[in-house]
Amino acid sequence: MLKILAMSLQFLTRFYVYRGDFDERAYGRAPVFFPLVGLFLGVAWTVLYLALTHLFPQPVTAAFLVLGMATLSGGLHLDGFMDTMDGIFSGRSREKMLEIMRDSRVGAFGVLGLVCLLLLKFALLLSLPREALLRLLPIVPAISRWGMVYAIARFPYARAQGLGLFQVQYTGSRELAAASFQVLLIALTGGWLGLSLLFASLVLVHGLARYFTSRLGGLTGDTYGAINEITEVFLLLAAYPLSKCLPLTLL
């Protein structure tokens, strides 16, 4: 289990803690700890916010939060998001979409999508009240990364090969149940707001995964990244009105 946790941390972050040989099974089961690694990223996000909020104006702090998450995750999901935007909005056949997504070059739709995504993140992190933000920062990365586990376990893989195929092969109902238990406990720390966002993310992730599957014949590593990024923005967006009408604690 420690090897699986190390691979999960190494896959989702810039922390290279696993130095052994590649283990197909451990890599394939790594999604079971995605919510836990997401919590780690969320706590780091919170610490960064607390360290900067008293030193700089709020717009500067919000910009550093966006930069901080991109740096901690190595831009992995942002790359997948851009590739997915290029493929999905290309208007080509299914095979051509997959070919475009595999291309290392970034097209106009990818760049435009990234600009819109980062702009939304910045505006939301700037606009959310401090009390709600302190509850959200630890749990949002955990919930969004749980969304990837749901997509991996519940939807087919679009390619005949690729590293993502190992995760589809080894991440099933048992791994999803374990990851769901983790994210439920994490969401509970956000009170009714956290639970509401977790339920909303399930609806969103299922809808996104179905849409991508209908266009591509399945999911890919790029679409997993896109699901994570879209879910993160959605959670921050939904939290703005919900934080005004829901109590932040369960009691």
C-alpha cells in the first residue's frame, strides 16, 4: 500500500518519492489514494494562502494561489485540459480527435480554454469570502481528484494502449469505494458546504465523462485531467452562492 501511495503522490504532484522499478499493478491502483493526495495539495494550498494573505493584496494572493497549484501538480492536468479542448472542439472524426489530443503541440482551442480556465480560477479565488475559502481550499483538490477516480472506474478507455489503460484495468469498484470513503470524510470537514459540493461534483463528473465518451468512444489520460480542472473551477463557482445560504458547520 505504501508503494501505491507513493506512486499516487508522484503521479499527481512534483514530489518524486518513489525510486523503484515501475510496478504496473501499483501504478494501476494509484487512483485509490487520489483524494488523499488531493487533500495534501489542498492543505499546501491553504498554507500558501495563510502565508501570503497578510503580506500582499488579495489579487496578488489569488494569482499566487493559481500559480501555486499549477506548480505543485506540475501542470499535468492543465496539459490534459488543453489537449482535450483541442480535440473535442476540432470538429473532426473520433479518430482524428484522439490523434490531435496525442499531438504535443497546443492549438488555438487549447490556449483559449486555458486562458478562460485560469481567469475563472483567479476571479473566484479573489471573490470568495475568507471564511468560506479556508474551508474550500483543503477540500476542493480532494473532491476534483476523486472525480478522476470515478471516471477511471466507471467509464471505458478510448485507446488500445497508454499508461491510463493500466489504471482502468486495476482501478475498479473496490478502489472507487475506498476513494469515495476518503473523500466523504474530507468533504465532511467542510460542513454542509463540503457535502453539497461533493454531491454536485458527482453529477458533473458523470455528465462530463458521458459526454467525452460519446465523442471519443471512451476516456483518455487527457480527459481525466480535463475532468479534474473543470471540476475544480465548478466547485469554486458553486461555492460562491452556496456559501451564502448554507451553514459552514454540520451542527
